[in-house]
Amino acid sequence: MNIILLGPPGAGKGTQASRLVESRGMIQLSTGDMLRAAKTSGTEMGKIVSEVMDRGELVTDEIVIGLIREQLEGDKKGGFIFDGFPRTLAQADALAELLAEVGEKLDAVIEMQVDDEVLVHRIVNRAKEAVAAGGTARADDNEDSLRIRLMEYYKKTSPLIGYYHAKGDLSSIDGLASMDEVEASIVKVLG
Ligand code: ADP
């Protein structure tokens, strides 16, 4: 089973993806995590994406599609969870093609609905907690970048909701419920 977790920054996609990895042996493919790894590894690509990410803008379709392509070969275990990908219509089309190339298809797109006030609150808290725990906050977990990330979401990613709805793949769930309740809603969609 291959699914997309769709939702704005701070909706809880990463948290729920980790739970599905534990409970169902699925493979989490987070383009955000892959890009952050590229950033710290000091590769040429890391340098290119670093400033764009820190500002809160989207990196190019070409780069993220390339990252996903690399991951789709090999053992598929309990299936893929796409977390933070696709984020544009071009990425959505590319994903359909890449899955077809490896003999797979998309089974569900789960939209996690959360309102903006809560997102800002969650992300500001996530940054504070990281610092309190002796670590560092993500470079893009500040109010300026967050505003841009939200704008990018509404401009470029939210059209995917209509797109997947029209394809009959979309299920929308309440991302404001507790983590356990959100997990239960996702499990219900997965059947
Ligand atoms: P969040 O959902 O909290 O914004 P992510 O970890 O998914 O965080 O993404 C962090 C940043 O990485 C994004 O703001 C963007 O710059 C880049 N990024 C991640 N995934 C994509 C993607 N699919 N397309 C373009 N840029 C991406």
C-alpha cells in the first residue's frame, strides 16, 4: 500500500509517518528529511538547496523528483508513505509515472486538516522545545520562514487536494485531534 500524507507545515505528517513505519513496516519517504541530510552533508546539491529551504520556499521539482526516484527501487516492504512530497502538480504527475515504472500505484492520499493558528503555535513550540533540549531549532522554524512556507503551501500544494479528490484518491481527516485519534483515522482509511 502506497500513500501520501498531505497537509501544511506542522500538520503532523512526520509524526504519523513514523507511527506507520513502526506499526506497518512501511517506508517513510520525507523529501524534507532527505534535503536536510543533503544540506548537512555539504554536497553541491546541499549548498544549492540550503538557502531556499531556510527561506521557506520550495526547492525545484527536478531536485525532489530525483531524490524520490532513487528511493523507489529495491525492497518496498509494507509500502511507501510519501511525506512532504508531492508538493506541486508537476511532482504529483511525476510520482504517478515513477510508481508506474516500478509496477506500483498510489492507494490513498490522506489530507490532514489543521488551521493556521495551530500550525504557527506548533512550529514555534517545536523550535522552543528543540532549543530547551539542548539542540538547535530547524533553520526554517521561525516566524518569517513559516509565513512563506504557509504561502507556498496554499499557492502550490493545496491545488493537489482538488486534483486527488477528482481522481477519487482523497480522504480528509481532522489533524487537530490527539495523535492517537489521528492515527486511528489514518488506519481506518488504510482499511
Ligand atoms: P514542513 O512540512 O514542516 O514545511 P518539510 O521537512 O517537509 O517541512 O520541508 C522543509 C523544506 O524542504 C520545505 O520548506 C522546502 O524548502 C523543502 N522541501 C521539502 N519537500 C519538498 C518538495 N516536495 N518540493 C519542494 N521543496 C521541498
